[in-house]
Amino acid sequence: MTKTMLGLVAHPNGDLRLEEVPVPRIGENPYAPHDVLLEVEYCGICGSDIHKWGASAEEKAKVLHTPRKVVQGHEIVAHVVETGADVTRVKPGDRVVCEIVTFYCGHCPACLEGRFNICNTLKPMDGRAHYVTGGGFAKYTVWPEFQLHVLPDTIQSRSAVLMEPTAGSIHSVLSRMNVRAGESVAILGPGARGILLMQVCKAIGAGPVIMTGLDRDASFRLPMAKKMGADVVINVEKENLRESIAELTGGIGVDVVLENTGSVEPIAESLDIVRKGGRVLWAGGGIRGGITAPVDTHKIIVKEIDVKGEISQIPYDWKTAVHLVGRGDVVLDPLVTHEFPLERWEEGYDLAASSHDCLRVALKP
């Protein structure tokens, strides 16, 4: 094995460059002796990756950047190449996906509840491998065995780049919002994550599930959401969302709103379209450092709305994701719309950032 490889490296100033980087070695990383050397087959371009791409200096100042120079990419599908001295859970040749939260203290209040994704003693970036030891936009990466999941043969490698956002969607729908069968759900934002949220809701029997989008989503993303199971799709630039939801629910509102846009107006919409005693998740703005939106607290107070946030996943979410996708209850293949070799990463980033006929781009080192 060569000592160096090409990796797509993020720099603290927000720059991204394809550079020669060292190949990680077993025993020479923080995960040893439970370390696993992986050969990356595919790695997806996430929304959190493209928010750093093509931004102006002013926009870059608002986006969270890695505190250190590190290989990016966290939607990883890989094969096990070599294992550390104490590894027992995986073996060479296994095809795996990677949990992204690999560092946590284990003894703070959040960790004692199993909520390692919000460890109270670490900043979010310091808990995630692709900001610390390096991610999947390179031929090789190293991961701890405890954060690896072996894929069944029923899941194709290219589509499995969406296992991480599927686990994140389960975290939103089940771990955070406790969505139940028969509950009505409005999902604001029809990207790959929105369509995954919709599929998870349908898999557990929630409904009706309503997906919203804009004019730019009308030709591809909203029809895709409808094709993959959404009960109703609404173009909010053609229909009044508040009136449409009132008509669909007999004036009551939906049980649950999952905001997935990262825009200001849907924050206000979410409080208007949820029923009294309903639940709202605000999640879309986190991937680029959050957004600032005016909030009418009167609505939260008098409607007794539960408002929550979410970030990443916990182990339960990953186990459930592998189960649902492996059974075919959540379908990934149509959502990975484009593929590029790592050397053409800029084309992939441009497409992921600008095309509304694109849902997920997979890079192949």
C-alpha cells in the first residue's frame, strides 16, 4: 500500500482542495486498538458539505468551518481492509457504513442517557470523525469498530451513501419527535433528506404525510416525493400553505411538522400549521451554522407547542436504518441521482449545490 493518497481536504478558512495526504495506519490513531482501516467505495456529498462551497467571503464567515485541516466526507460506504489488535465486531472484506459520532466522554448527563451526539463536554465538530481523524473523500480512512455497521446484501453500495441521512431521519422522526402510526405530518423541504423523512414516516404508518416545496422543485423533487409515497405535495409558491393545511385537516392542523429547509419563512409556517398540542422540529438551518428567524412565542405558548432541534444520530437510529432499508421499507436507489470520480469533485459539488434535478451526488475515490 502506498504511503500517500489523494484526499479532499477542508481548511479552517473554508477552502477545499484535493491534496496528497498520508494513508492512515492501524495502531497510529486515537481509535487503536479498536481501529479499522477502510477502503472507501463511495462517499456522498451532503448538504453540510456544499454550504461551504462557492460561498462569498461574507457567506463563508457565517458557515461553521473545521477547526483543523482534515479530509472531509461522512456519508461513507467502505470495505474493511485491516483491523486493530482488539477488533472483534468486523473482519476484512466486510462492507460497512460509518456512524459519524466517534468521540464522546461517556460520563456527562447526555452520554449517560445514550445521547452521545450531544456530549456535554465536546463541541459538535470535536465529536465527529470527519472533523477530527478524517472522512471518506479519499481512498482510505480509519474508523472505530464500535461505530461501524455491516451492510446486508440487499443494500447496494452506491445507494448506501444515504444510510447516514437515513439514520438522521430516523433520529428526527422517532428518537426526537416520537411520531406514531396514524399521525399527520408536514415535511417542509423536498430534498433527499425530506424524502427520507417522508419514507420513515410512511414506514411506521404515519399519515397523511404532506411534502412542501417551491417552484424550483415542481419539475423533479415534488414529483419524486409523490412517487415515493407522499400523500400530498404542495408548491407553496402556487398554493397558500396555511390554507391548504387547514383544508386538509378540517381546520385543526397537523400533528407534527418537520422543518427541513433552513429558511426563515418555514419557521413561522411551522407554528401556524401545527395543531394545538402538536410538535415541531426545526432542523434545516443547523448544517450551515443556524439561521436567525423571528419567532412568535405567543403561538408556542397558547397552542402548547413542543419545539425541538436535532443533530446527527445515536446508535439506535443506525440499527433501525439498516433494518428498514434492508427490508425495502425505505428505498434509497432513486435518490442517488449522480456519481463522479473523486478527481471530478468540483463538478459534483457544483451539481449538488445548484441543480434542482439532483438529490444526492456520490463521489467514488
